[in-house]
Amino acid sequence: MTNSHRPHPTLAAILLIWGAMLPLPTRSALAQEAPRLNVLMILIDDLKPTLGCYGDPHAKSPNIDRLASRSLRFDRAYCNQAVCAPSRFTLMLGSHSTASGLYDLSSRLRNRHPNAITLPQYFARHGYQTQSLGKVFHIGHGNEGDPLSFDRPHFHDKVIEYLDPASTGGQLTREEALFTNQKLREIRSLPRGAAFESPDAADDDYADGRVAAETIRRLREAKEHAGSSGEPFFMVAGFVRPHLPFSAPKKYWDLFDPSTLPLAAHQDLPADAPKVAGKRGGEIAAYKPVPEDPQAPFSEALQRQLIHGYYASTAYMDAQVGKVLSELDALELFDSTIVVLWSDHGYHLGDHGIWTKHTNYEQATRIPLLIHVPGITQAGSVTQQLTETVDLYPTLADVAGLPAPNGPQPISGLSLKPILHNPDARIRDHAFHAYPNAKLGRAIRTDRYRLVEWKTPGQPPESAELELYDYSSDPHELRNLATDQPQVVQQLRAILNRHPEAVPR
């Protein structure tokens, strides 16, 4: 065919060819399209809902309470795994650990999912400047976090920190070594550090004070940068207290009378619960003067010291969060910034005789969650919607006006945007979580029940050990009812089976 006989291209085809020759929009071009909401995420380590806004009469948390008065409070939010590193992976990937296979403190994200697009990476691809400070991803236990997730180098600070030389004897302690990736094969030979200290110190003498100060500096920079470029920010500030050791300035310890703080009323494991579900010792035994024998009882005096330290550390952290929130107001950014406050998991303070986390029980899995979205959330509102950590990735994308994320990693969460508009709306009938022990415990929490199925992935259902708790009649999980209520177990297992079989550990 000669040129004179070739068909003329249509206008649509010409426009398609011409469009393909144009350069893709740059990040700066995306940022210039229209003013968009910034994102500030505040991540807190080991914080159960021991806060005034959650009804704890002993807590001293005026700053987080103030944020709650301006946000939507989630009363039934749950982490997807009560372990620091996996819980943070579920947030940053939007994937259950049972789908990602990232179950452990030493799990490395890029070894398992080299092409994953994390939450901050997703925002960066849509024109946001992303940065992180403090404890965001878990660094330690052989884990290096995920440097690919943020535009700027991570502002790292300590998790295990002491000011009093008597707390360490001037030596590298077990937990310091774990969290700084030192002598990982020699941990048991290292001395234990103190479980608590209360020196007369300034806030910035500890890591959370320094993280707050740097976050304030970065917020000022971000506002100035946005003024010249139009580029919104996605900033994550991670605070480590009340993670052990309970190191906090004396003035925060002085806020409490330890004799008035409540001891756990029920310090035995649930009756008829399988052995695999329980816990003794663990992380807490790495600190003195805690008994190293996992079966040894804690004296009442030690329990009061630990609980006092937890509340004092929470009060100290709350003060640092307050500095950041006050700066957000001073910069007139609150009304143009999505603010999320989240904890990676809950915490046992002696209930069931358990200390710290690493279980499937209520105290380890229930977390505080506050979300403020300008123009959407009603100040001081509350929802009973069952919510999971994995929901935050699709939610933040949705309320920021970004397309729904689709991986390449599995996206397990749902957007909470309908709940942000209407706290009485419902998008799910349960929350899912898991914990790997000798077997893998997959669990669902409904309004009334928790069912836990302990089995090895791939093994038949009849090999499972089961737990069932009825929170309407047994709010403290005193007895496993799985044998007594087979019909309820059957109904709840049908819900649990909506979730895919877990990826092997």
C-alpha cells in the first residue's frame, strides 16, 4: 500500500500519540495541582488505652485527651499482632501478618516483599514529602527498618535508655544490645538493665523529648517548604514510652501515688485455656529486679513499681505529644492536616499473671486510636466500630483523595471513611488478629466474643486448639468456653474462615 492509500489517523489517535509523547507529571507538578491535606501520624509504643479520654481515672494524659476532644475516638480498635515489628508492618503495608509472613521482630520487609509499596511510599508517589522520626518501623533484633519508605533519612533515637549509671552498672545491657543490633548471639551473657528509673532530668534528656523537638523543627520546615512548593507533607513521629524500661523524669513519677494505682484483680491464666495461649516471663525478665525464673511470683511492691513506671512513662510521653500538637496549632496547620494517633499494641500489667504483650488476649490487642480529618470528623465523636491496624493504609489514601491502594502486597484493610463521616455506620462485624507461638493463633473479636484457633498453617481444622471468651458475661477472660458452647464456636469459625489460611512462619 502506498502512502496515498493509508487511512488517515483519527483525531483520537492523534491525541493519544501526542499525549504519550508528553512527559509524566513530576512530584512538584502534582503538588501544585490543588492544596491538599497534610498527614501527621503519631505512633506510640506499648500504649494500652490507659488514657483519660478512654475513661482511665488514674491516667495523666491531658494532651492526648485534648486531641481526642478534636477527633474521632475508636473505642474498639485492635492491632493485628501484639508484637512491635509485625504490628508496624501491618500498618505500613496494610497487610495482615498472616498474609505477609512478617511475624517476627527480626523479620525484614524487603527480604520477603522487595517490591512492596509502603504507606509513606504510596503518598510519596502522589506528591507528598515523606519523613519519619523516632520509632516508626522496628529497628533492632537484627531488623534495620525500611529506609526506602521515606524521602529523608530517618531521625533515629534510642528505645532502651538510662541516665542513672546504677541502672546499667556502666555496661551494655541485654535489651540495649538487642535494640542496637549488637552482640545478638551473646544476649544471655550480658547483664540486665533496670526496669525503671526516675532521675531529676529534663524532658529532652530522654529520646521522646528529642523526637518531639525535632518533629517541631521539621513541621516548621515543612510549612515553609509547602509555602514555596505547594508540596504537602506526610510525617510520622514515633514515641517509645511507655515501652520498657520505664525511664522518665522524676516530675512525671511524682504525679502519682503508687498506693492508689490498681493491681490486676485476676492474676491467673484463664481456666481451661490451652497451654499454647499463655505466657510467663518473656521480655520483662530482661530487666532487674524482675525475677528471671518465669514461674516466680512478683511481689506486690514490685508490681506497684512497674505499674507506677508505666503510668509515669505514659504521662511523660503525653507531654511530648502535647508539644508537637501545640506547634501544629501555632503553625496554623491543624485545620489542614490529617492527624492519627495510634499504638502498636496493648499491654498486660499483671492480668492473667502476664506482663508486657505477646498474646491474643484483650489487654495485649486492644489499642487507642484517634483520627482527625479536617472537614470530615466531628470533634469529640466516638465510634464502637471494630477496627484493625490494617485499615489505616486504605483510610488515609481515601481521605487524602488518592486512588485506592492495590499493592503489590496484599491489602487486608478497609477504608474507615464511612465511619469518619458517621460514627454509627458499620463496615465490618469483627476484627482479626494473630499471634505465633508454638502454633499460630488466629483470632477474631466481635462485639461480644473472641475466638482463637491455634493450629499449624496447613494442618486440618480438627487439629486446632480453641479458645472462646464471652465478654458480656466474662469481661476479664476468666474461663475458656470453647468446649461448653460448640454452636457459638461453629458460628465464629465460619467468620474466621473468611480469612485465607495463614502464610507459614
